[in-house]
Amino acid sequence: MFEAVEGLVAEHAALESRLGEPETHADQRLAKRLNQRYAELTAIVNTWRAWIQLGEDIEAARELAAEDAAFAAEADELAAQRDKTQERLRHLLVPREETDSSDALLEVKSGEGGEESALFAGDLLRMYTRFAEQRGWQTEVLDATESDLGGYKSVTVAVKARGVSEPGEAPYALLKFEGGVHRVQRVPVTESQGRVHTSAAGVLVMPEAEDVDVEIHDADLRIDVYRSSGPGGQSVNTTDSAVRITHVPTGIVASCQNEKSQLQNKESAMRILRARLLAAAEEEANAQASAARKSQIRTVDRSERIRTYNYAENRISDHRTGYKSYNLDTVLDGALGPVLQSCVDADLAARLEALES
């Protein structure tokens, strides 16, 4: 696996030179992509150099140990450090999805359970928003349909990093593991007998697509405008500001009614449409991308769940990785890191196994 590093070192040097050229930064999208690749390669190159240096230090310590036994312990310590560095390098060299450096669009939809499911969808949105805040990411609600009790029938939020992310640390690289059906077990606010109910909400995560990622022809779009509506069908405003865009060749639809301006709603709907088209294209063209999304929702059914949130036991259980903890309250307040890490570790182990088989 390490044979590939020399080529990556050369690519890293070429990128460093290119990023020093003023014309590169005249195109912000290009500069962003090059910076993301440079950050990924920097982690690999620095780890590679540390691994080489540790090898030289071990050799020197062993030579000195022939004259002074104290250096033998130092050589053993350096060897342990080199083993850890080698494992990190091995992990960094595992091929990643191209979209792992992307920002994310995250959709949460209520499912079985009516108002209780919509309230739970709101709880999930709050969890993701808090998690994003803790990581220094920005969030922006692009579209939302609220329920009568203040939950969400559907909500779409953009999650953006403020700068270039380290490999595997971009919003999509982490949040993609949230795609699927989330099941909640608790006493609903609408339950007068104190009985525990089970309901579900679905989450779909897509990489946010740039204009250059997806080619969309105006002639392929059907744009409809309509009046926004809120809980109970009440009119939110009196103009036809809500926008629904249909990509006719694929039948993929995106809509937005959050903003008062028809233009702003159109821009948000186009962001959602681009992301959906990119996800669809990846699934069609790349079997790995399709496999990576196999756990994401098609129907919000209680029987197809990736995770269970049990309020009575303050327990959260991820059914894909076996992760379980009894701090549900803090997880819902944004402490999602350990849960996601269990998914990242399981995914990395599967990739390594596939690479080495």
C-alpha cells in the first residue's frame, strides 16, 4: 500500500506550487477543491515523513544501544511510536469517496407516529444543529414544513464547514452515517395514559453539489410557484412565493417555501435539486456509492431502523455497529461524536478488509 506514497508526495508538491499562483485563487471553486485535496495529502505526507524519520531514529538508537544499554529502551519506545504512525498512515491511504470533502444537505422527515414522529424529527434537527455548532460548522434551514405542535413534517438543512476540513472531517464525511430510519421509544406529549409509544423519523444525507458538479439545462426544468402554507393549512404569506422545481428527465423534485422571496426560494430549491441529482448520478454510476447509501431511507418504516432512542432508559443504540450508551440526553444535546465514531471505525475496517482481500 505504501508504494503509492511517492506519487502522492509529488502531487502534494505540485499542488503547493499551484496554490501559490494568484490565478488559482481567481476561481474560488477551483481553489476550494485544490485546498481540500492539499489538506488530504498534507496529512498523508506528514505522517509518511514521520514514519521515515522514526525508522532512522530507531536505527540510530539500536546502534548506540551496543555501547549503552539505556538506548535499547528508547529504541523499543520509538518502535512502538512507529507502529502507531504506520497504522495511521495505513488508514489515511484507504481510498475515500470523492464527496467526503463536501458540505452536506440533511433532510429529516416524520414517518409513522403522526405528531409524535414530527416532534421527534424536531429533536433530531436540534441534535444535528447542536453537533454542528460544537464543530464550528454553519447550518442553514433551506425548507421546512412544521406540524401543529411545533415539530417538523419535513425539514432540509445545509451544513457547511467554515474552512477546509481535515480528511474525513468534512460535514458529509461524518453526517452520511446518519442516513436511515431513527426509532424513538417514549411517552408522547399527546399520551394521557403514560404509555410508551414507538415512532420513527427518517434522515437522508446528501453531499452539497456545486454548480460545476452537476450540469443542469434550463430546458430540462419545470418550475411551479404556489402559495406557502403553514400548520393547519394557514397561509404564511399572500403571494405565490413557494417554488417547486422538477427535473423533467429524471423526475427528481425539489421545493422550498421558507423564504418570503420567490427568488430566494428558487435558489434554495436549486441547491436541493443539485444535491439530489448528484446523489442519484453517483448511485447509478458507482456501485460503491450505492452500497454506502444502502442504509438510507426509502420509506420511513419502524422496522427498518439504524438507531433507537429509548427515553425511559436514557439509552441510545446503533444497530449497525452495536454501539450503546446511556447518555441519550447529552447525545440529543449535540454530543454525537462517539456514536458517529463507531460508524467511522466500522466503515474504515470494512474498507481495509476489502482493500487487503
